[in-house]
Amino acid sequence: MQSLNPATSNQQRKTSVFLVDDDPDTLGMLKKSLDSVGYSTYGFVNPVAALEHFKMNPRGYQIVVTDVRMPALNGFQLSREIRSINPDVKIILMTGFEVSLAEIKRVMPSVKIDGMISKPVTLEKFRTMLESLENGYAQVMVDSA
């Protein structure tokens, strides 16, 4: 992940980001990076535990970022469940696979996704995506580094 201009590092944002990735290293890096630029983040390596937490805090997060490939509950399933609990939350899928947002919508039209980002992701590109969603853009796609 890239470091950002120190002037932006101390800004406190109002956006809470819910992170779900079964790789603890990836989760830790994302959380630390987003916290450093002022996002309030909460992360889970277990998607089932993440869903249970979200059920208890359905309005606590504005953006959910989830890996696609996880055990027990994949990112598509988790997204559907989260969307049924809070239809207003923005959802971003992360994947190491080459797939487009349009392709996801064509193959799985029932999964409403607001953004898609390919791994590995740089902090700059990830932050750009989050800011786009914060500013009201309906959907965004960011390629890997």
C-alpha cells in the first residue's frame, strides 16, 4: 500500500467502513491504511461472525468491503445478506480474479454491488473508490495496481 500526503492522514472522516477478508494480513493492512487516513474501520476475518455483528449494528457502517472468496460464506452471499438488512449501505467487492462489475451484474443480477476492486490494491486507488462512493457516485470499478 502506498502512503499518502501527511496532510490527509490526520483528517477525521465520518464514514465507517466494515471490512471482511479471511486473510488476516490483508485485513490488517487495509484497516491500518484506512485508519491512517481518517476512516473509522471495523474488520473481521470470519464472514459468519461479520454477518452476526452487522445484524446487531445495521446502521453502524456506510460502506462494506468484502473479499469474494472466503470459507463458509462467500462475498456474494455476504453482500446479499447485508443488503437485505440495510439496503442503503454501499458494498464493494474485492477479488484477486479478473472480473468486471458488468460481468458480475450479468451473471448474478440479484447481487447489488456498488463497487469492485481488484487485488492487489494500492491505498490511493482504494481511497479514490471510497471517496467516489462517499460523494454519491452509484458504481465504481478500480483495477489493480
